[in-house]
Amino acid sequence: MPPADQTPARVQLFTRTGCHLCDDARDLVRRVCAEVGATWSEVDVDAPAPDGGSIREEYGELVPVVEVDGVRQGYWQIDEGRVRAALAERARRS
């Protein structure tokens, strides 16, 4: 297994259906991750969690939320510069 700092940056986008800010955030995350070669995934906060719980309580009022390596980088209006800076910081540590 490679050292943790050499694994691909993990970007998670927390969204919900029908959220126009989520649509904008998805476009931003998709574009930025494609440009820097980072992987990303999307999580629907209204869907049941694999453990049977719900993440709606934690993220429901904040969507969209973007996390890079488990650290929240923004919510509602996602700042592209902040996401890029978080991904660049990961690259510098590698």
C-alpha cells in the first residue's frame, strides 16, 4: 500500500437533487479535478448511508459541501481557488 500522502486526492461533493447550487458545484468540481487529475465522488445527502443512517443531519442545510481529503473546503457557494489550493497543498506534500 502506498504511503497516505501518495494516494490520489479525494474530493467529495455532498449534494441533493434539485439544488441549483449543487449543479454549479458539480460543474466546478468536475472541471477542476479533470484539470489537476484528481478523483472525486458525489454523495447525495438525502440517500440512506451504507450503515443505515443518514448524513442529512450533518450536511443537509449546507449543501453543496466540498471536502478535500476529509477537510471541508466550502459550502453553499464553492470557491474554486480554495479547492485548487487544497489540491495543490496535497501535491506539495507528495
